[in-house]
Amino acid sequence: SSLPSQGTIQKLYFLMNIMGVKCVIFYAVFLFACELEKEYTKSEEVLSNILPSSIVKRVKRGELPIVDHVAGVTILFADLVGFTKASAEHHPYFLIGLFLRDIFLEFDDLVYKHGLEKIKTIGDAYMVVGGLDHGEEVSWQSQSRSAQYKRQKPHATNIMLLSVDMIEALEKVNEKYNLKFDLRIGVHTGPVVAGVLGLKRLVYDVWGDAVNTASRMESNGVPGLIHISSEMYDCVDGMTNIFDYTCCGKMDIKGKGEMITYLAAPKRDGTPGS
């Protein structure tokens, strides 16, 4: 048989070179696409950790600012009593990098468990809201413990159940690090404005008199107990097998005047955490 001509060999060599270049380009594009997908996934995870999923979708559509009027939500503020004093007595990494990290991780898990929305942390304070539009259609993972109480405002019930779990979580983390912090919790229910403002470092937040009132409930509360407004009491007064309620009478609340408030003490033999 005759050998291929020199021209044929040159053509084959030329085609092989072209195919090699194409393979290299294709592989480079493939790697670039994979990295692009990884970065996109990372950015999606970051956004979903910062903003509620429904808000992320609206931001992507260019819907900024986002301002939603919500007729009724339940707001919780929790504060670690004595944390500022302790920060001068303990190493920052121990107190913040270990203890505060662990307690906030516990709180984050509990908020998700009860179908609520973590809004933010402010120093050692922790803020949660229930009843926002995007948070109402959740599968209540604590239903077996709270279904009998879900009347008009299921988020009010879940906030109270969250409060009990937060107190128990703090006891566990305290024991782990041999500390003795108490948790002061304040809760109120009412209308708010919720949304996202600005264009950089986007933060989902809530505003309104109800937020200020919940904050006052916390600052005027008692360590280890849940201080609630009369409006909140009307929503959860049926939870008597979980809480002992004590009326505080009329309290002079800064910026609000006289308010009738209540203290809810979790019953150790009927708490929902077991």
C-alpha cells in the first residue's frame, strides 16, 4: 500500500492542531463556567443569609427601596444581663468568639425551628419578628406542642415558645463555659413597616411604634422572665400550662407613659423544650 503524501500529512497535522486548540479553549471555558457557577452559588447563599428569600427575589428584580406595611407582627428583644460588665473581665475571644458565638448559633437554630425571622443582633441583644408576610406560610415544626394555642396569631404563640427555648439554651451554654448570664426578654405585638433601604450593605429591618414598645418591654423586664404588653397577653393568655402570668399593673414606660404589662414565667414541668 502506498504511503500518504506529504500534503496529506500536513493537512492532518494542521487539523490536529486546530482540534487541540479547540479542546484547550473548550476546557478553559468549561472551567470558567464552573467557577462562575460556584461564585454565583456563594453569592446566593450570602444573600439568603442576609435577607429573607422572598426579599432576595424582589431585590433581584430591582425593587428598591422595599417598604411593606404589615398589620400585625410579634416582636421579641432579648438581652444578656451583665454582658457589658463581663466584657471587661474576660478575654474577648472567650466571651465573644466562643460564648456569644455559641449562644447566637443556638438562637439562630431555634428561630428557624419556630418559623420566625431573625432581624438582627445589636451587641449582645437579639431581635426576632414573627408574622411578616414572607414568614407566615411555614410548616410549623413545633406544631405538636403549640397547635392547641394557635388562635388568631400563631406567630405570637411561637414567639413565646421561642422565649422558653432561648432561656433553656442560655442555661446550656452557661454550663458549657461555666458562666452565669441571665436573659431578659421583652415582647409586644402590633403593626410595623418592614423592608430594605439603601443600595449598599442591604439589611432587612422593621420600624414602628410596636418595635419601640417591644424594646421597652425588654429594658423594663426581669432577668429570666418574659415581659409582655397587655396586647401580647391578650394573644397568649391561654398558654397557662406553659407559663405563670403575673400582672405588673400600670408601669411608667419611657416614651409610652403608663402601660399595663405582664411577666410570663416558664413552668419547669410544662416547658416546650422537653
